[in-house]
Amino acid sequence: MAHNIRNAIPRRKNAMFSAPPFRLHALFLCIALPLAGAAAPARAADASQATPTYAMQPVGWIRKREGKTFIEIDRRYQPALLGVEKLPTLQVFWWFDRNDTPERRSVLQVHPRGDMDRPLAGVFATRSPFRPNLIALSEVAVIAVRDNLVEIGPIDAWADTPVLDLKP
């Protein structure tokens, strides 16, 4: 059983989809460090106390090339794309894989959008990438479906980000 999602999701490189790193929108930038004299943000208890543990495997990957964005679905899941071409949008569930550290997972309160003038808020009340489970959700436009590739509008995920699920 995989205890660390980073080990459960293999990194794949595809030369056909090479692109410079995509920057996350400012909406996702947060500062989770306490100021002198400010109340310290709450952190999760030791992760060894958290049970049960689940392992997930991606159904696909975000790919970016030549100014276009795609979701490359693993070929074994290609039949699940039937009808997606008729949808105007998709909800894409993806993993904040580049944010996966025990320290970042333990952050439970942040200043929304990294604005220290805004009061601390629990991560469940924000769009912070610092979360106990690093699941992200983006709604995207469906442009085209070809074989196991879904061309989509812009998404706030990096190239080669693991995709966990798609929903209409």
C-alpha cells in the first residue's frame, strides 16, 4: 500500500508535450508564515495519527504545447471519454503534486491570497494550495476530443500534473 501519493504517481515525460512551466494564478498564492506578534496559524497533528490511508492513481495528465492545453487520458480509460465532446465544460480534479510536503500538508490556516491584511482563514474556506489532501478542482472549456486527448481551455495546473478525475 502506498503511503505517499508522490510515490504512487509516477512522473512521465512526453517530448511531444514539452512546454515551459506554467505559473499558478495569483489566486493560489498564499503565505502561511506567522508575523511577529500575530497568532500562529493552526497546523495539523502528527500525520502518523491520521488513518486510514488511501492510494490514488491518475486517470491522465495535463499536457501543454504550442499554446494549447490537453488532458492526456491513460488509454485504458479512453472509453470513459464517450460523450465528453458534447460537453461545454468539464470539472477537472487534479493533484497539487509539486506542493506535496508534510510541512505544507500540515498548514490549516492561511491569509487568503497571501494578503497579510486579511484575517487568517481555514484552508477549507479558501482556495489555498496548502491542504491536508492536495486535491484541486478547475472548471475548463472542452474544445475538442481526439482519441485519448481532450483539448481544453486554460487551466491553473502545471504541465505534467496528474489528473484524478473528470466530471461534467
